[in-house]
Amino acid sequence: MKSLIINCINKIIDYSLFRPIAVIIIILFISLKLFYFISKDIALNIANSGDDYETYNVTYDEEVVKFDLTKDQSHNFIIKPGDTILKLLLDIGASENQIFNMLESMKKVFDPRLIAVGSEINVKYGVRVNYNPDDQNKIEKKVNLKSLTINLVNDEKIMVTTDGTNFKAIKKKIALIKSIERYYGEVKSGLYLDGIAVGLSSNSVMNMINLYSYDIDFQRDIRVGDKFEVIVEVLYDNDGLRVRDGNILFSSITTQGRVTKMYIYNHKNSLEYFNEKGNSIRKSLLRTPVNGARISSRYGMRRHPILGYSKMHKGIDFAAPTGTPIYAAGSGKIVYRGRRGAYGNYMKIKHNSQYSTAYAHISRFNKKYKRGSRVKQGDIIAYVGSTGRSTGAHLHFEVLKNNKHINPSKVKATSGIKLKGNDYKKFMKSKNQIENYRSNLPNQIYLRWELRIKMLNNIISNILGYNF
């Protein structure tokens, strides 16, 4: 036996196999120790998480079993088009009486009807479930609202709490810490989803899409493999929690080899966006007056889905959920606002002596604007619906030139501000600073992977007893 071992060692040395075998043994050793370490850590976490299982009290009498969750439930919501605070609270099972009392208290500091799309809400509540063994089909659930917090966009939060009897609402200023962060990625499934995947907030992705709505048709121009980059202000609270995103400082989208960049610049005390040459990205008309919508029907002859015969379609249809905001395609004056036959709820804006735009099948108008009101490009004027002769929720959008319908996708919109002289020099200085950010800021998604790798290195160092 001894001679056999010696012969094996001699063969390993003769064939120079000592080093690779030693490396394999070390790797196997580290892998086994790492598995043991992780398994032990998981087992320890499970053993120490007993409190997580003690989340309810159970009382029993001859008639009913009561489960009372001792640990408050906490849910975070992001307000989507059509959402209301009332709807969210009803969905979690709160009683109408409790919701009414909470909202009445809130109205003293904030009108819940003014909640903006994209706002973040946290709701904490207790739950009690009553189960009657004699009536197994009847399970009663009682929700007790404990608190509601709304993070507003102006560095404030609304907090509604209860002492068990009455609700109390306060408006609190948040001390925020600003961080400038860079995100970039590649389109794989869709710009919105891929933007969220790399770490951008929903609001930042929608703001980016809104900025490019002057130049890019998101239904036809965006392809798998296109690239995007965003530098954005991110605001954190003192606990390091991300509260919201601020201004987009820079954005770039590469579509089919064409790069479109935009830079923020303070022009005459107003934040505007310009291309590399100092020309405003704002055009006379938006190409897409609804964010995140898909084109369901284009301009031209088509078979009408209701009438059943071919008819000229004088606009473009954008399919979107009821309640989705509709933006003014350009600045101008509202010359029509109300019902108009098959159009349903209809609005028409006159932009200049030549161009007008029209919006049809609206669910409701923005109460802020009446007939004769002046609107700015990008103002929310109404909300998507299905009024009039319509088969589903969508916006019918028309462009008229000299009061004659034209193809909205063929309109060549003119640029706005062109920076010159001293303004142009100041813009170039601001642009160079942003380019410096681009050169020095890492991609945030890579930072998260670097953190994971660093944690793994620390684990291996603890196993081996020395640092790499």
C-alpha cells in the first residue's frame, strides 16, 4: 500500500501534474467551505427568524375562531392612471367608514383628489380574520387602518396616523440628499421595462420618453438592440431610502445607428433641453400626445370597425387605458371643448394661423382649461376614454393645416430656441460638465454587481483567513 502511494506521487511529479491537481483540490476545498458557510448562514437565519412566524394570535370559542395578525401589514403603491386613494384602500379590504374618516382628516392638509400619477403611497394596517366552523363558506376579514404616507413631489410628505379612535394628518418637510447617477442599457423587450430593469424610476423613464416624443415615434423607431443612457438627479432621505428622482440632466438614445442626445440648461430662469448644437429639442408639435400608448390605427383609408365599410381615417389612434393623460401637442388656444357627434368628448386647439390639433373620444377634460383658455405644449388637457363611436379606450388624434386634415406622422415640426452668443458659451460650459459626469460616473447597475462581488470576496476571505 505504501509503495502504491509512493508510485502515484512519483507519476504526478514526472508528468508535472502536481500544480493543476493542487489547484483543483484548493478549488474543491473552497467550494465545500463556501457551501457549508452559506448553508450554515441560511440555517442560522431560519433559526433566528422565529419572530416572523409569531404573526397572529388565535382565540377560540364554541362559535368562532379568530385570527388576529399582531404584525402590521405594510404595502407600497405607485399611483397609476385611473387610481385613487379610495380605490387602493378599498382593494386592501378597509371599510368605507374607516376610509371616510381617514380621508376627511387628510383633507385638512391635502386634497386626496390632487394625488398625481407616479406618487408613492405606503399603507400600514392590521388584519383580523374570523372563521366559523359551522359555516365554512363564510370567512370574515376585518382591516384596521394604522397609517398612510404619501411622498409628494415637492419634498413633502403627508402622514395620516390613528390613536385607535381618531385619525390625525400632518404635512412634513423632508430633508433630502441629492445624488447624481448614471444609468445605461440596451432595449430587449421595451424601453420602459428595460429602463426600470437598469434601475431608473418609473417617473424618470416616462420623463425620458416625453422628452423624445418630439423626435422619436416609439412605435416605429425603437428596435431591439437600441441603446439608451440617462444621467439623473436622485433624492434620498436621511435613512438612505430613495424618495424620488429629480431632473434628467442628460439623455441619449441610439436608434438604428442614429444617436439623439439632449442636455439640460437653465435658459432665462427656465430649465430647457437642447441638442449638442444648442438647439431646443422642443418642436412646434409633439409626435405622440400620449405617453406609453401604441398606435392602433393609422391615417388613411380603412374599413371602419363599427360602420363596416371603407372610410377615410383622418387621424391616428393611440390605444391606452382609460384615464391616461393627454398632452397638448403644441401651445395655443382651445377653440372647441365638448361633445361632438361620433367624436364623443372632443377638444380642438388652434396653434397658429396654419395649424390646429384635435383630440377625440375623451373620457373627461382637465377642469383647469375651458374654451378660450391658452395652453402650453405638454400641458395635460384631458384623459383617454371611449366616448362617441368607439370600440375601446383610445385617443383619436388629428392635425389640421389651413383647416384641412393632414397625416400627423408626416408633419415636419420646426425647432424652438437656438442658443447664440453668450448663451451658447454658457450652454457649452454646462454641456462639458455633463460630459465630465458621463466619463466618471459608473453605471448604477454595475455598482450593484460590484457590491455583490465584494460581499463574495469577504465571505471567501473569512473562510481562508486572509484577504485577496
